Amino acid sequence: MAKRILSRREAAPPAALNHSRPIPPRPWRSLPPETQTQMAQLLAELLRRMHPRPPIRESADGDPSEPV
């Protein structure tokens, strides 16, 4: 019988998936929570303001070519 490779979601223990409240990511663990929140809000605002890129066509061999 062949072993089945589990995805991350399947391999995670059930307790890790059932949080009563969402736990925000902490990319800057050494900073105080208030500073982390401010940085995350600024980053989110910058991402919202970024202009979306035009879709890129791919050639037959899978290499990206010029924008559409």
C-alpha cells in the first residue's frame, strides 16, 4: 500500500484549526504588539494603494512574455 502524502491542512492537528478567535500573524515578534499592529495596518494600506499589474501572457513553453 502506497503512503499518502498529507497536505499541510490535513497534517495540522484539529486543535490548531479550531481557534475560537483568529490569531493575527506576528512577523515582527521583537516589537511591542501596538507597534506590530501599526506596521501591519500601514503595510495593508500600502498594498491597497498599489496599482494592479496587467495580466501576463505565457508562451507555449511556459515562459512569461509581454503584458497583455
